Amino acid sequence: MKSDLVDKASEIVTDPLVLVNLVSQRVRQLNSGRSPLIPTRPTMGAADIALTEIIEGKIKLIEKDPVAP
């Protein structure tokens, strides 16, 4: 995983825990056979792909409204 990608993705998803969870979930999807949403190079790992997808706006965090009692 490249630190410059982490830095750029951190500007988009500012909460580090949320970023880790988002990347982890996408890595699981990629490893289970889902196609990347960006053009990739053979040197890119799944985490690099996930981070680049976040940076390029291909994956976005959608916040759910809290459930009213």
C-alpha cells in the first residue's frame, strides 16, 4: 500500500477508522472476484486499487440517517 494514496484518500474520508473499514470491505470484494472500477497495473495490490477508487470518486461513503425512536 502506497502512503501517498493513503494521504490523498485521507483528505476525502477524514475519519481514519472509517477509511480503514471502507478499504477493507473493498479489498474483500476485489479478492472475491469483483472487477476494479479503475484501470489497473499489474503492480497494484488490492488496497492500492481500493484507495485509488476512493480518490477518483468511484467509491463514496454514504452516511445513513440515524433511526428515529
